[in-house]
Amino acid sequence: MKITIVALGVRLPNWINQGVMEYRKRFPPEVSLHLSEIPSCKRNKTASVEKSLKQEAERISGAIPKGSHVIVLDECGKTQKTLALAENMKSWMQDGKNVAFVIGGADGLHEEMKKQANELWSLSDFTLPHGLVRVLLTEQLYRAWTVIKKHPYHRG
């Protein structure tokens, strides 16, 4: 199974990259986790947010592996519990389905990107920094895998 996280933003603080790498390296070979960083559009006084979001959506779409089950992370999405994520992951693994998670930038994502997604999820009712979302998502994916494998990391 291949999991791809497509995230807007490059050159994030080192602690974010270290957090993502810490959980990525824990995955077994049969669950590969890839991070695809997409540069945000340059914002200036004359550029419309709508136009920038559309350009970013095109870049994001190009980074999503063909045939992936696409889950967009959005504040209006459905919240998930860890055990439900584990059940989803188990199903994806059994079906041989690859999954792509999309994380937007400071202005969110273009509505077309949300409409094209198979699902909209929210990680929290809190507003979270987009870099931190990468770390939280990676940790929760690892935790879901440990639930499936009955690994002691998840003691819930």
C-alpha cells in the first residue's frame, strides 16, 4: 500500500521535517509513506486568492498518484477517530488501494479540489498550523497501522 501526503508549502521548520521523518521510518515496507511538497503560489497585492487557489489545485492534482483514493483535509470535513482510521487503513490494504491525503495552505484549498476528493476529513476542531498537520497525520497513520498489527504503541 502506498500512502501519499500532498502538502502545500516547502522549507518548513526542521522540527516538522524531523517529526514526519520519525514516523515515516517506522512504517514497514508493505506500507510506504511519501510526502510530496507543493510550492504555494506567490501572494502579492494584485493576485487574487481565487486564482492562486486554482493554480495550487492544478499543482496538487498533478502530484496525486493516478487511481488513489483522495482524502482532503479541511476544517469542514468529517472528524475521525483513531480506531476508525485503522479500520479504513485495513480496508485499503485488503483492497490494494493507494491513498492520497491533501493538506492545503494558509488560504485553504480551491472548492474544485474539495469536490474532486473521495472524502473530506478534519483532524481537529482547532485551527492547526499546516506543518503541524503533516506531523499529526503521519503519527495517526502510524498509530492506525499499530492498531491493525496489535503493536503496543497504541494502548487504547
